[in-house]
Amino acid sequence: MSTDTAPLLSVRDVTVERGGKTILDHVSFDVRAGEWLGVIGPNGSGKTTLLRVVSGAMDACGSVDLKGRTIDTWGARERAQTLAFVQQSTGTAFDFTVRDLVLLGRAPHRGWLSSFSASDRAAVDRALAEVDLEGFADRSIQSMSGGEVQRAFLAQALAQDADLLLLDEPTTHLDVHYQFRLLDAVRAQVNQGKTVLAVVHDLESAARYADRLLVLSEGKRVATGEPASVLTPECIREVFGMEATVRQDNPLRIDYSTPRSRG
């Protein structure tokens, strides 16, 4: 993780209201270059909405600054060169091969009429290898399982070679083996200098892979900090409604017991 004090991403007082309901309520945090900030919280806490605001896909009150510039001042192509977003529900209406789908991640780096180069295709091969899809390159994306499609879209984001990766529950649809392989691949990107803001459903996985955690509940920021300082029995009780014992092992372990009434 970088020790640079200037944040790559700065979010200040972000508020989103829809249909008279507050989805995000004055959320503020920073993400430093070269770190993984994991976003955790129960369903309906605003995690996906937060990523959509950061990506520039959703308007909000407050400010989102990327590399010192407000996100809405970035052009679409320039933004795509700097930020890649893998959403929770991915799919395509077109019958791409896996290779062609991943190759689209290189489009922001090409001129409008430029063809893809040998270096672009090499980047695609590396990305497919990162997510264990080398043997699927010529397969139709329509013929693949949900977990395989999820890995293909992550490969597209890796091929995009953006500074900041936004991942919304990237292990959705994956079995246990590929959950760890995918998170290992993302961690390797961080170790090489990339920055990650990722919603992670499993608390132990979040603690294992992220440098710091952002906890959301009912649209509000509850805590931000290193996993061991954030994932306390008190936090788990109040935010997730579960009694738990937290073992400060490496990685951190959580033993759940009786659910606590949240009524």
C-alpha cells in the first residue's frame, strides 16, 4: 500500500435521495493510491449506490474527486482510462467470444478508428490468465455460467489497465475455489500499484484481502479503518444484527452465534 498522503479518490458528504428515501447520507472517505478499501454493510445500506456515484454513473449531492478533479469533469474516454467498474449483475445482449469481450477493455486506449494492436492482445491474454479463463477465449459468452461471465468481466477490467478498480461483490456466482482465486488476482493488482474500492459480502474475506474497511449502515458511514479495528463484536452486533466472537488471527476469524433482533 502506498504511503502517499494525497488520496487518489476523495468522497465528501455524498448524499443520494430517491423517492423520498435517503439511500446515502453524507458519506465521506478517502482512498489512497495503491490500497484496497473494502465496503461492507447489510443489504440496503447503500453499497452499490456508492460505487455507482463514484463511477460517475449516478448523480449525487456532495463531491467525488478523482486525482484531484471532480468526477463529472472527466470525459467518458478519459474516465475509462483511469477507472474500471465491474458491476454485480453483468451480461451482454451480444454474442461475443470471451476474447472479444475482454478486448473491449482496451478500447479507451485506442483512437476511434484505430485497430487493436499486438500489445492490446497481449494485455487480454494476461487478463484471461489472471482469472483462469485462458481455455475459454474462443467460447461464446452466452454459453458460459454466471460465475464464468463474472470472471470474464473482471478480465475486461484488468485489461482496461485503469488506476482504480470498482468492484461490486465480485465473487457473486463463484464457487469457493474461484472466490479465492479471483480475490487473490485482485490483491495481486493492488500489490502492483492498482487501487481498489470493492463491495465484499463476506466479512472474513473483506478482512483477509482489504487494507481498510468502510462500514455502511442505513446509508451512513459507521466506521472506517483497518479490519481488526473495525470488525469488533460491537460493530457486528449493531450493524449486522449478529452476536460474534472475533479472533484476531492472521487472517482475522469471526465465529457467529445467535442472531440479534434488530426490531
